Amino acid sequence: MSALASLVEATRGVLPPSLESAALHEPCFAGNEWRYLKDCLDSGWVSSAGAYVDRFEAALCETTGCGHAVATCNGTAALHLGYLLAGVEPGCEVIAPALTFVATINALAYCGALPHFADCSAETLALDPGRLAAHLEQVAERRPEGLFNKRSGRRIAAVVCTHVFGHPAALDDLVALCRHWELPLIEDAAEGLGSFYRGRHVGCFGTLAALSFNGNKILTTGGGGALVTGDPALADKARHLSTTSKLSHAWRYDHDAVAYNYRMPNLNAALGCAQLEQLERFLAAKRSLAERYQEAVAPLESVRFLAEPPDSRSNYWLCTILLEPGCPFGRDALLAALHEA
């Protein structure tokens, strides 16, 4: 049997024999989803005002340990708000990982900013703090109006790190690096709910962080996301910007800024409340699956299962293998074979 066929068979063996096909991730609705959604329908509170929105935000704060949460219509909206609140402006640059989902960069484009791509670590798949530190020493220049890229002439406004597949980045080093250069750190924790770095939930290290609850995430609200922060003033601004910057009044529609209709509807938040009640069970299932994959590929040469980084507890949102140098087959051949299987 070829090395490629051996890997396909090893991964096939992880799954129950009765399973005819394996989806990348399927949502599980086994709790109070029906009851909470029916409550929304019976009460008529289905849009972005409703008790479940507040309840979901409070539950997110309790789960993550972050002081404030603003529920949004999706994770990209949360990232967009985070960039704006961190001071990202048209024409500036944001240090971004070369390996990430497109939303990390799309939200920058909404601000009129440009990504300044940086190397990622083979151990975490996230930004490599050592390489980034060396790179900034080469290209960064402090000026009275901020930090600038000497080569492009553009202001460097922030750093964004992605916790790829739920594996935490080296956050202590990134926080220290951002503090040294006086740059806000934004965590793209879209894939990171339930992941911890040195005992703290991801998303609680940076100035702001974005979560996602898309249909394929650890838990889902259908479509949805959240911006989390420890800064109450930033949370208030995020909530204001996400509700079209409407000033509070019984009937007047006065808006003090150009803003966005980014709030999560009550229906989605109700789904999220029910899902969040089951988070520990979801995480345990993910960890069990990861252990089975790790055991299955361990005997194979030139293939490495990506385990959680040191000092971290990953949610193992998606299981990952790395093909080492000398591997007798390529990535695309493997993907084609696994798809066919």
C-alpha cells in the first residue's frame, strides 16, 4: 500500500464504520434550541432588540472571562468594528498573518487599510513573534504621529493575530511586542471559542477580539459573531457603531456618525444561548476526535498531527496534519484522495 493510501485508510479508521460520508463540521442541536427559538416567536421579539441578545452577551463574558461582549451579525462585522475602534484608517497598514481566512483581510479593506503580511510559526500556524520582532526592527520607524513603515511610508496602525483552527497564538510574546512598539493587538479568535493560553481564554489578551458563530464553528448562532474587550469605553463605542449610531430617544432618529447595522438578531442570540449551555460537551467531543486522529497518523512517516501548542488548551476546532519535508506525496494529492474517500 502506498504512503498516500495508508494515510487515507488511517483517517478513515477514525470514523464509525456506519458513516457513509464525513462532513467537515456539522452543527449539533441537542439542548434548548427549540424552546428558546419558540419563545422568540411567541413573544414577537425576533430582531436585534430582545432579551436573548443581552443574555448571550453576558454568557459570553462569563465563558471567556472578557469584561464586555457585543454580539454582531457575523464575525467579519466584529472584526471590522474592532479595526475601526483600534484606530485603523484609510491608507495605513496592519500587520496580519500570512495564513488566515479571507475575512481577516476583507475587514481591513472595509477600512481602506492594507495588510502587511508577516510570517507564521510552524508550531502554532499563528504569527511568529520572533520573526515579527526582527522584521519590525528592520522596517519600523517611530515618528511623532505614530509608527511607520520606512519602506512604504505608511503608518502601521495595529497587529492582528489569528488563532488558526483554534490553536492559540504565542500571546504573551505578541502582547509584549505590541507594547514595545505601542501598537494595539486585535485577536481574530473566530475559530477560538473554548481555547485557552496559560489559563486565560483567547480574546482576553488583545485590545479587542472577534469571535464567530457561523454554522461550522464550535457553536453556532446560524450566522453571528461578537466583539469582546476588557475596555468598557470601547465596548460602548462598538455597541453604538453597531446600531447605526442612533442617539437614544423615544421617537427621534438622530445619528451622530456614519455607522453600521451590525447587531445580532434575537433569534440568533436565542440559538447561541442554547448552544453555549452545551459548550463543554462540544469541546470534549472535539478533543476526543483529535486524540483519535493523532493516534491514527502517529505510525506514519513524514506526517505530523498538529497538537495544541505548549501552555495552551486548544478547542481542536479542526484537526490538522502537516506534511514534513521528504513526504512522498503532496498536499493537493492528499486533499484529492481524502475528498474522494
